[in-house]
Amino acid sequence: MTKNETNSALKIIPLGGLHEIGKNTCVFEYEDEIILLDAGLAFPTDGMHGVNIVLPDMTYVRENRHKIKGMIVTHGHEDHIGGIAFHLKQFEIPVIYGPRLAMAMLEGKLEEAGVRDRTELRSVLPRDVVRIGKHFFVEYIRNTHSIADSFTVAIHTPLGVLIHTGDFKFDHTPVDGERFDIQRLAEHGEKGVLCLMSDSTNSEIPGFTPSERAVYPNLDRVFSQAPGRLFVTTFASSVHRINMILQLAQKHNRVVTVVGRSMLNLIAHARNLGYIKCNDDVFKPLNAIRNLPDESVLILTTGSQGEPMSAMTRIARKEHPHIKIRQGDTVVFSANPIPGNTIAVVNVIDKLMMQGANVIYGRDKGIHVSGHGCQEDQKLMLALTRPKFFLPVHGEHRMLVKHSETARNAGVPAENMVIIQNGDIVELTEESIRVAGKVPSGLELVDTSSSGMVSAKVLQERQKMAEEGIVTIAAAIDWTGKLMAKPEIHLRGVVTSIERSLLQKWVQQRIEEILSVRWPEFAQGFESDKPEVDWGGLQEVLERELARSIRRELQCQPSLTLLMQIPDEPPVKVADGRRRRTRTAAQVAS
């Protein structure tokens, strides 16, 4: 694409993937057009009670949905495609381009979510160039990663070429034989790359990331030494690793049972596309292996990251309906915990060991290698592309800082790079790069039911209930502002030395005090035929005052819920001036 004479700047707006691991999402905007690059998810932390999925704040995209021309997908990992189905419920994307494996996985997700008709999916091959809108041409360049069919992209804009690496490492002996297209990267570097946006995940680790093939002999040794049943857990999307495990199962005469929906789906798609090659008879359903000798069984499961509902975690907690750990079982964790998951993984390992399993895990065992490039991989990427400007992406803050140091040592001037946060607006011209503002950023939390978003207020309430407990008070109040009966109080998760009878008596006294003082503010017209009471306002005041008093009395801050019962109808006047309550037809009949 030839460069146009224009004063317009290209805006690069990351919405996820910076100062964190996961939910990688980026917006490229030029004049009146927007394209999206990936739309991933992350998994909740321990404090996100009832949350199933974490997404980036997409407010800016929703507000500018009329500008969206399409999306680029680099590969099929959940932290790059897992949010697309949720976003399509809120705005349409005219077309999504991506690798065949990622598109096959995405199609199933969209059909399940009922949004398949809100976009068009188009598969691409290495070196394919697609046009999106008037201003963007995107070229797909084969790279190597921990999932098959992974790409770096060259984004041609009116200002020049941007290279976004996606997730990558330089694997010169890839399991599937699909090598990194280094030649094409070098050609772009020779012609001139305006800006490089590069994966920072392993920027703190010196050297090159080992080839995926380095895992094979170590897994082979483990398989040969396992005396009984063999369990293996790895990332469900690690196609190359799964392919090796299936090959080793055949070599060691073990049949394979796959447990975990995500892994079953991926294996099916990968076999259809030819990325996994094995005989059909290597697979057996779970109920068919019960009568087989232990030494001929391999159970391949999800749960390498200690996910609460995954197969391996449920097995460790003795909650799986069909699989129980037995003495002599060998469990292999062919994955390292990603940041934030270490405690969950360690807890699963402990539980498995307590049940008699021999658990093999850890970096020193050589049964896992990363799919992300280390410092020498990053230097090679910089040397091949020779960018004028540099943006470190995909990583926590210290990783971005370290990657920028590597770029400076590789010859990129400090003034030609910026370290940014999610929501920052990077303005890029032919001569400059700068942060020019910010759009809304943060989290959108999907409830466990996957039916709605969890607001920050709701999450705070859940955290508070989990930490301090909840107090529920039920009180019946009549039309004169008096308690009709003793209030009931229930404590859940609240630690206190006060006896319940004393606490109930104190709550009753406090309600009566509040009513005696505040009732006139909410009751009006009692001398007329139509008295009125602002019951909502009264309940709000009672809740606030009771909560304040209970926190002071109990020396903690539980959540408080007031259930206020009131009569159905107000009293009416009778001839002698007295008031009586109206009765329903059912009450009269009785």
C-alpha cells in the first residue's frame, strides 16, 4: 500500500493483555474505521465470587460499533478468542479472519451462544492478504507457538506497516513441520516496519525457548516408568503436546480416555484438520476402560491450571462421579502454572498425593516448554523486523519494562517506544509515537450462569459477604409505626460472642428507637381518608441505621438485609372517628 499524504494518526488502543496475563484485545483505528485484533478472556481470581469469565471493558467499542469493519484472529487460545461470543451479543462484527483451527473452534462457540448469524467467519492460510475496510490490509505470516495454526500479522496502513507478533517463539523443529516464516518477516524488515508490537510474556528469561520436541523424550521416560494407570493433564489447546501424548500412548500400548469437554472439542477439530494424527482405536470411552489392566490405560484430562470445575480438580477433590485416584496411579502435569494459578495447582497436587498418586510436575522434569519466546527470541524478532517504533504487549508490567530494555539494546531509541496500560490511546504517525489519552478500561465480569454481567457493586457485595458474613433482619411494622411482633434475626458467616436472645432484644430496641424518632418523616395524611407512608424511604433509613449500629456492636462489617413486612391496606375511618383495618373477602369469609 502506498502512503497517502494525510495528517491523520493511527490510533492503537489495547483493551486487555497489558499489565496482566490474558484477555488480549486490541483496537486499531484510522479515521472512521476500526479493526479489532483478538478478543480474549481471563479466568477469575479467588476474590471474584460467582464469576465465571473475566472480559475487558468494551465500552469504547460499543460506543463506536458503527466504525467496526472486521476482526483479525491470530490463533485459537482462549485468551485470544474466548470473549468473541460474549461481545457479539452486544455488537456485530462484519467479518472475522483467522486460522482454520481457530475458526473451527470459534464457530462452535458462536453456535452455542446463539450469535453465529452476527458475523462472517473466513479462514486464512499462510501469506494470505485480506482487505478490511478502506485503510487496512492484513497479511498472515506463519509463526510457531504452543497451538497449531498460529500467526503473526503484518497490518498495512496508510502510514506504514505494523507487525503484531501474536504469541510466538522461534521453534526450528516444530512438531507439525510448519516452520516460522522468518523469510517474510525479514522482507518486511528490509522494506521498513513502522512499528513492532511484540509478545512480552517471557521477557525476563534469558536464552531461547526450547523446541516443543524437547518434551518428547522426557514424557517418553515417564510413560515407560509408570506402573499403573497414567493420568496426563495439559492445556486443552496445546495441540502439539496432545499429539505427542497420543503418539506415546500408542508406542506404550495404552488406550486413551479423554475427560473434559474443551479437550474433546479441540481434539475433534484438530483431527478433522489434520493437526492430530492417530488411529481411531487409540480412543476408548470411560466406561470401556474399567475392565482393562491399569498399565494399559491413559486418562487425558483438563485441569492443568487448577480450574475449580475442571476434570483434574474434581478428581483431586473426590468429586468426579466416575474417576477415583488409586494407589499406584501416576499423574503428570505437562504444564506450568500461569501467574495467579500457582496456589490452585499446588492444592490439586497435594490432594492427589494424599490419595496415593505419584505426581510428576515442575520445571526440572522437562515435561513442559513454553509457547512464548524468551529474550533471544525477542532479540531475533527485533533484528528481523528492524522497527522504527516499538510497543511491548502481552505481559505484566515488569515484563513490558524488561522487553523495552531488550529493544533499546537492540537499537530502538528510548523515545521511539512507550510502555502503556489497557485503555491508553497510542497515536502513531510516520514520525512519532505518543500516548494521547485514555478510553474506559477495566473488567467486565460474566456470572457463573453466563447470563449477565456482574457489576462492580455486586462483586463488592459478594466479597463483603464472603469476608464478613451477612445479617438478615425480618420486621413487621404497622400503619402507626409500631412493631407488630418481635423481629427475627439470622446470622450467616458472622462470628460473635453475643447470645442470640440478647442480640434479638437489642435489635428490637434499636428498631423501636429509630421508628419513634423518624416515623413522622415518612407518614403523612393520617388525619385524612387516604394516609400515606413512604415505606421504601423508611426501609432505607432502617437498613442504614441498623447496619451502622450492628457494625459498632459486633465489631465487624457484615452485609445487612432488612425484610420489612407491612399491612396490605391502610386503616379507614369509621363513624365514631376510630380507625379500623380493612379486611379482605377471604378474611371476612373465615
